[in-house]
Amino acid sequence: MTRSARRMADIQPFHVMEILKRAHELAASGRDIIHLEVGEPDFASPQPIVEAAQRFLTGGHVHYTPALGLTALREAIARLYHDRFGADVSPERIIVTPGASGALMLALAVLTDPGDEWLLPDPGYPSNRHLVRSFEGNPRALPVNASTRFQPTPAQVETAWTAQTRGLMVASPANPTGTLLTLDEIVALQETVSRRNGVLIVDEIYQGLNYGVDACTALSRLDDVFVVNSFSKYFGMTGWRLGWLVAPEAYVRDIEKLAQHFFISPSTPAQHAALAAFEPSTIAILEERRHEFAERRNALLPALRQLGFKFATEPQGAFYLYADISGIAEDSQSLARLLIEEAGVATTPGIDFGNNAPERHLRIAYTTGSARLIEAAERIARAL
Amino acid sequence: MTRSARRMADIQPFHVMEILKRAHELAASGRDIIHLEVGEPDFASPQPIVEAAQRFLTGGHVHYTPALGLTALREAIARLYHDRFGADVSPERIIVTPGASGALMLALAVLTDPGDEWLLPDPGYPSNRHLVRSFEGNPRALPVNASTRFQPTPAQVETAWTAQTRGLMVASPANPTGTLLTLDEIVALQETVSRRNGVLIVDEIYQGLNYGVDACTALSRLDDVFVVNSFSKYFGMTGWRLGWLVAPEAYVRDIEKLAQHFFISPSTPAQHAALAAFEPSTIAILEERRHEFAERRNALLPALRQLGFKFATEPQGAFYLYADISGIAEDSQSLARLLIEEAGVATTPGIDFGNNAPERHLRIAYTTGSARLIEAAERIARAL
């Protein structure tokens, strides 16, 4: 007798997979598809990272590591915080995880009792609300819009807070909107949350992918905060599945217990590869790519504006544009279908990111080269 | 204000980590330590697997895969079931996961409502009860002993079943006892569980590591069962973190949704490495190792018996001996401490595996060479 747990009724798939499936069908039939839906860099993993993995693999001694990760990698991440942001973060507080997904799971599992509410900006990364639900918490949407750069304000958090609220998650740079919080704004949110004895989780997964503004970390001003990060985006290591969590010291022992049972340990080859992620030769490659992303953004944004896509706030990070399509179409899902069928351009409709006017928004990722982006804009122009 | 979720009060760490820590301290001070506590093969990953990964990494295109895993790998696993066990398993039902831990998480998350009970043999793999608890289920111990080869019987399951029981987990070969279930016994347990509308999860993580008996899979007789497997143990790929889950077809879509949010996808390099795991050249290496494990077991078991360790049932699988120490010492934790301090031999006390007479049992892993195993027995003899 088939009977899934009740939580499954609330857990949605990534809707973009339908678009992706259609894109593959069209490609199989010979159509040229431009992928603007993909949430991962199109670049290969930097060569120093790949070579570090290949060197490590020689001999084949690929055994478990400690559950919290290799000491050398935790120390290297601590040095990154120190050297790049002037933040003193003890390696003891750094937990290496199977992707940022693993970090989110650990943070939510250690913090969430059944019935606890988490305030989540909407639109936001879809998995957040489903992970909250997986551990029997209640995701509660904080609708955000261009007037606050799609970020929640302390006043909004105060208004939404109830006796059941456990905390707030924010992302900077954010997916799908590409907007950032300033350090002062993060501190103000943390003060609000902390006055209510709540917890702030800051998603810094897209840290380093910022254009025209400096990158920052909550950790340069705050200790009593959970910070999620990843080797996937800036470091170009999506398929390796490696991220990290920085937790307040008092939670580390409980998180270690969960990490043992959830994962045993993070991928050993990925950890050895990541040891090369902070080397100057790698950073040089990554900074070049960052400039390339900035150029793509600077090419795509005006081209889309000319087509009638609206951006009331300029995204400054990640590799996403979250377009208001109300001047072009009634409904973003229909528009996404039109664009894939008529223009051969794949995009992600707003529905994946929540319930806050999703029909009016489309996420466009600039994870493909500038020439293709311009071609995409031309094809969209013809299709509309 | 530090406040972990209530579930954390029930989630224990791996206690063996304390022994391991002491072993490292002693080793650092110059002592020679023999590791009989380690739950992973001492062998390197087979060379064809390593080379497949290195080939794949050239070029660095390490991107996400589908959430359920590479189609080619799911098909290769289906072929393994067909060729080795004559079992017809559709690749659609095979979900590639970050280690068997990931498979256990997916199965328990899709099946467990808050308050649902899972019947778990005690002694058993420690993470099972903690994963049940993580998703707000209640782990319920089924005490098992040598009289039933440490495996539960249908009668015992019937007696323990309540209105809250969701299902039963069994393992064959089992950790920590190394005992197997026959196919007939698995089918009988499934019939019992299924009559109560419950679900059977079969842990086949140590499949292939069997000595003097043939390996089997529940899938050659059953479809309506969840089967967990791993590339870690027989295939020698612990640190790669790759396993799989076979689920009844009706659950696959829900599991896919969870896999997207929990993991995005399993490690891409590990999946490409695993494509070489079923090649004849790899299997030849693995079968040699299996013979080596059998020789170790055949050397260690009589040596320990001579020292007064009792084994009322002969373990036939995995790489563990679960010794009754009642003829030697009062308490297995004290004995483990004595053995590490006096003999430089690290073992795992029963406490890690549950509450069923843990003080009377010690797990001894033969994950080190025969000469070292004999030396360990001699050192233990002197220490006692």
C-alpha cells in the first residue's frame, strides 16, 4: 500500500525541470536551444582544482574524513574569512558539507522543532521552504519586492514574528533576484531577530559573484549567526557537491552528531580539490570569470529592458536577472513556454521561487556567453 | 540564546570516536596502534575506478547531474541486479545517492510521519535510529541475539507491531554482527510487514562481502520493498560518498522531489568513477579482496575464541565480528579502554549499536591485514 509521508503534499519539485525536459526534446529534434534557466556556471572547474583532485586520486586512498571535514580545509576557509574580509572565524566553527544543501539541512535540523516557523523571503531559493518542511517546521513567506531590493526589512520581520517563529533566512547575493544586503542591513536584521530570541541564517552561497559593489560576509560583524556557503558558484565546483556551514560555537557539537548520521563525511576527492580553491592561481581564474559575468550582465540587462522586461532594482550579484514581465505577457509560465517553443530560449518561471506574484516574473540566468545572450535577446524579440 | 531542537536530546554521536581520539593521541606519542574499530575497507579504491575518475576530470566539466543520478549509472546498476542475481529491476526505480546515508534519508523522509514507529533490530547500525528520529519518527528496538543469528523473526515483528508502526528495517549482511538473512527469511519478513500495511527496508550495504554463502538480494523475489545499497564497502569507495536506493515505483516521484532539495544531485566525479565499478577488471580485484577478507576472518575468529571471546553464531558477511565478552570482562567500554591503553588495539564497544546488552559486546573489524590481526590477538592475550 503506497502511502507517502504527509510532508510530501507540501514539497514541490523544481518546476524548471519541465522546461528543461522540453528543451532536451527540442534539442534532440535538432533545434538550437539557448539555456538561460541553468543555475550553475557554464565554466569548467578551474584547472588547479581539477589537478589537485587528480593528484590526490593517484594511489586511490579515498577514505572517509572526519564528519566535519578535513582540518586543513576548515583552516583554509578560516583563512579566507580573515584574509578577504578581516573576519576572525575559528576553524572549529566551520563545518564542511555535501554542498550548501547539506549545510542548510544541518542548520535546519539542529534548530527546528515541529511547528517552528521560519520566515523566508519570497521570492527565494525553492529548497529552503521544502527543507524547513522536511524537518516538520513551517515555512512562512515574507513577500518582498523591488521597493526593498527584494530583501526583507527589520520592520517587516517584526510584524511577521509570532510566538512560533524560530528565525529568519536571508540570502546575499540572493537567488533568484541577484540583489545584495549591506552589512549594516544584515546587522539590523540580526538585532531584530535576536531581540526575539530567534536565529538568523545568512545564505552567502553566491559570495564573490558581485558586480560594482564589494563582497561582504555577516561574519565580519556577527558571531551569533549561521552562515551557509558553497564551492559551487564562485569557485565553479557545482558537480563536486561541497559547501560549508559556519555555526555559533555552542551548536557545533550537535551539528557534528547530525553530520555523522546524515553524511558520515563530505566527499573526500572534493575536499582535496577544494584545498586548491584559495590558491592565487585559482583566484586569478575566478576573478577573470567574475569580470566575464559582469560583462554578460551589462550586455543582457539593457537588451532585455529594450524588449519590455522591467527591472525596478538593478541586480548586483549572483548570475540572475529577475524580470518583471507584466509589460509583455500575462503569465510567466505561458511566456516561458512560448520562449522555449518559439525562440528556443529556456528560462525559469517565477513559480519555482514562491507565491509572491510568480506569474509576473521570470528568472534569466546569464550562465552562457555574451554572444549567445545577445542572440537570445534577438530571438526573444522576434518571438514576442 | 542557544536552543537546539528537541530531537538533539535523542541523537547520540558515534561513541567509537572517543576510542579513535585516544588511538590518535597514543599514536602521536609514538605507540603502534592496530585499528580494529574502523568500518571501512583498508584497501585503496580499485585502480579502474580511480582511472575512470581521472579521465572524467580531464577538462574539468564537473557539472550537476540529474537528481536521481546519471542514466548510464542507473542502467549499470540495473544490469548488475540482472546479471548477478537474475533480478529484473527497472533503472527508473534506482536512485543514486550521496552514500547509503543519503539513501536511508530519502527512504525515511518519504515514509515517516511524525510519531510513526520503525522497528529496528538491536544491535544495529547506529545511524538508523537517529535518522528515524531526525524525521520525527520513533525508532523502536527489536532486541535480537545469537539464537536467531541477530536477525528478527516474523513472530517477533508481529508481537512488536502496533497501530503506530510504519515498518521494519533489516540488514543483510548486518553491521555489527556480520550475519545474513536468507532470501526465504526476507520474504517471510516482508509478508509479515505487508499484511500490516507496513514497509520493509532492506539494508544491503555489505552485499558481496559474504564468506561461505552466496550473496542475495531481496529484489530477486520482491518489488514492494525499499533496498539500500552502497559503493563504499564491497566496491571500496567509502570516501567518494556514493550509494543507491531501489524504491517501489509509486514512490519514485516523491523521492525525486526530496533528492532535488536534499542533495541537488550526487557527486558527479563519484558517479563517473562508479561506472567502472562493474567492469570485469574491477570485479576481479574485488573478488580477490573478498577472499582476503575471508582469510582474515578465518584467522581472527579462532584466535579470539581461544582468548575467551564467544561467538555463538558464526558471522558470514561484512567485515565484523561481534564478540560476547562476558567470559573476559564485566563491561565492554572498560574492556575497549583497556585494549587501547594496554594492547594498543582499537575496538568498538557495543554501546554504539543500541541498548541490547551493549556492555557484553565488542565489535571487532577485520579491516587490516592478517599479520596485524594475529599480532592484535597476541597483544590482547598479553593485556588480559
